[in-house]
Amino acid sequence: MLRVLIPTTKTGSRRLYSTEFPTNINSKPNISQFKTPLLHTFLIASTTYLLLNTIAMTLEYEEEKQKIENLEKSIEFEIQTVIDNKKKQLESRWYQKIPFFWKS
């Protein structure tokens, strides 16, 4: 690396700043230069995936809950219809119409 000293403005400050320029332009980049950007990319990608997956699962849950509630209501209605029909059959039997003295 080549260091170049650059003087400051004419305000009287004598402080010098240094800037580094690469001397070997054809050098290959190291893998260590890419570790942090790749880590951040994968971290952001996985966080985004988890967030979108959670949103999708929440929406699917609400849809399935609505389907199950509709199925529950239809089955309850069918069961109640069967119970009502069975009660009507039991009430219409001939021996229940005969008055008994011990029955009030």
C-alpha cells in the first residue's frame, strides 16, 4: 500500500491526514472480504422468508377455521334434525297414547 499525506486547509491547522491507495491493482479479492456481506444477505433473506411464511400460515389458518366452523354448523343441523325425527317417531307410538293411571 502506498500512503499519501494530504495537508489540510489554510486555517492554520498542521494536522496531516493519510489516505491509502492499493499498489497492486491486479490482486485477487479474499474470501474474508465477502463473509460479512454474504452473512447479512442470508440473514435478511431468512428473516424475510420467516416473516412471509408466518403471514401466509396465519391467513391459511383463518380460512381453514372458517371451513371447519361451516362444517360444524352443518353437522350440528343434521344431528338436530335426526334427533327431532326420532322424538316424533317415539311420540307417535300407539301404546304411548293409552292413558295409564299411574302415569301423570
